[in-house]
Amino acid sequence: MDQFMTDEQRMVRDTARRLSEDVIAPAAARIDRQDAFPRDIYMALAELGLFGVALPEEAGGAGLNAQTACLVMEEIARGSGAVGNAFAIPVEAVLFLNHHGSEQHKALIPGLLDGSVISATAVTEPDCGSDVAAMTTTARRDGDDYVISGSKAWVTFGQIADVVIVFAKTDPAAGAKGISCILVETDRDGVYRGKSEELLGMHGLAECVITFDSVRVPAGNLIGPEGGAFKMAMENFNFSRLMMSSMALGMAQAGMEDAIAYAHDRKQFGKPIFEHQAIQFMIADMAKDIAAARLLIQHAARLYDAGQPIALEAAQAKLFTTDMAQVHISNALQIHGGNGYSQEYRVERLFRDVRLSQIYEGTNQIQRMIIARQVGKKYA
């Protein structure tokens, strides 16, 4: 796709690729084994200005776009899916605050860009996943403050975040229309962080449950209009689904590269296993589907950059890319045979890391519902 990129896009993509190959990929096994937040790598991403890749220049960013953010994500996740996941958090946060926040909120953006401030977003609850409107965390207005009570689960960076963007109900009787978004500093009284979750993959993300026990914050911490957060969240999901699709794509690309290299080196029945048709067919399907996924993602990103609605296209990209990545990384492991089951080989970690991509930012069952509804409206 190089011929369709601008010189600036190509330069940023190549910068991310060098960092991924020289720094991120060599550290990926350590991050997975130690399950500790890789602050050094996080800061390296910040120092290169990558957190602001899609943020307008007037807001302190690089002034590029979603297409470029997707290209960068693919390169980073090719080195480590977990680092790709970490990259997405500040990229999405600065866009969200710039679009919806007040000047008070936007004052956080420089710190988010340079890595000195770490943010997290808290939407999911222990008993509320895809059904966002069913959340029970509340934010009760009390004079000039909001008082927040409830628990949020699976908060990426929850253990280390300086600020959390919390979605809570300011009007519990209003359902989705009663959800608001409030910035909470984690040093406030009543903010309690649980232990880091022990996950199958995606290690090093300091994920945990955060409980808000009557946490009092100024009313000025409200982001956007009261009761308007559900719409804000759904709009944000469109961009985040492109990022997660690109993350899965990068891992699938890594899996294919490893499978091809291994198939040329490994000999069975007197010849490299790459020369066996069964292996060639598996690799051909990988190449086909990876190319298709890349086109789906870039098409949706172009529409997003043009200001067009992309609920359908983002759901299609997320569904197709994450499903195909799961299948083909599994096939890459199969090509490695018994060695693929060993932690000595990257494909074992890819197999564990990529599984999450089918679950978060809306499960793939939810993506199918979105696609069906959008297509139903179009052709009704």
C-alpha cells in the first residue's frame, strides 16, 4: 500500500516499524513473562510523538489521521500485541478529550502525549459488559460536586492510571440517556484499585477492577453534556474498533511471517515443509485474508477521516480481522508443530494474545448484530 501513502505517512510508519523491530519485539517475551507494565517502551512511543499521530496540530498532535494511526498500530502490534494495546489507550484518550472535553480537560493532553500522565477508561462493570446501558455505577449531583459510587472491571492501566474517564449514570431512571462521562483523579478519597488480573495473554497492561466508594469530584470534571455519554461512547467505539482491528492485523502478519520462515527451515520427508501443498494452502489463505483485512481497515479509516459515519464499516473490519487473525495464528502454530506449543517461539504468545481481540470493544457477536442492523436499515 506504500504507493497510496503520503511521504509523511510512510515516514511515521517506518519510524514505528523500526521501533517495533529494534525495541518492542526483543522485549515482548520479557513483558509477557514478567507481566509488568513496560514503562520504558511506553515512554519510547511517547518520545517519538506517536500518541498524537491522529491528533490535530493545533491540539499538539502530529496532524495526521486515522489511516496513519492504523498503520502505526499494525507495526507496533507486529512486535507485541500487548504494547499495541498500550499504544491505543493514549491515542484514543487525547482524541476523546480534544473532541468532547472542556479547556480544563484539554490541559491534560500534553501530559498524555509525553507519557507523564497515564489515563484509563472505565466503562465495563463486573455484571455489565456489552450491555453498556445496564451499568449500575452512579454519579449523584451534590451541590457543586458529583459523588460517584460503583465498580468498573477490566480497566486497562487501572493499576497505574493518574486519571480515569468514568462512565456512570447521573439519571439511573433514564437508561442509556442517563449516562454521563466524568474525569476522576485516582488520588481522590474513595478510589480503590483491585489486584492486577491474571490473564491468558496481553500481559503487562496493569489491568484491574476499580471501585469508587462515594468519590467526590467537582462538577467541572464532567466531560460533554450530562446524559450524553452513551452517544459519545458509541462514536468512540468506531475509532477504537479500527485500532483493535489493526492490532489483530499486526499479530496476524507476525504469525504469517513466522510460519513462512519456520516452514522453509523445517524439513520433513526429505524436503522443507513449505514445499508440501497442505502447508502452502494454509499460508496462501493467511496472505489472502491479511490483505483483505488491511483493505477493510483502510477503507473504514478513510471514511472516518472524511467525516463519514462508519458504524457498519468499523464493525465489519473488527469482525473480519479479529476472526481471521484467530484462525490464522492458530494455523501458524500448527505449522510449527510441537514447537508452536513452546514459549520459545513467538507464535505461542501470539496465540494467547490475539484471543482477546474477539472479545473487547464489543464482542464479535455484538459486531454481527451491528452489521445486521446497519444492513437492514440500508436495504429495508
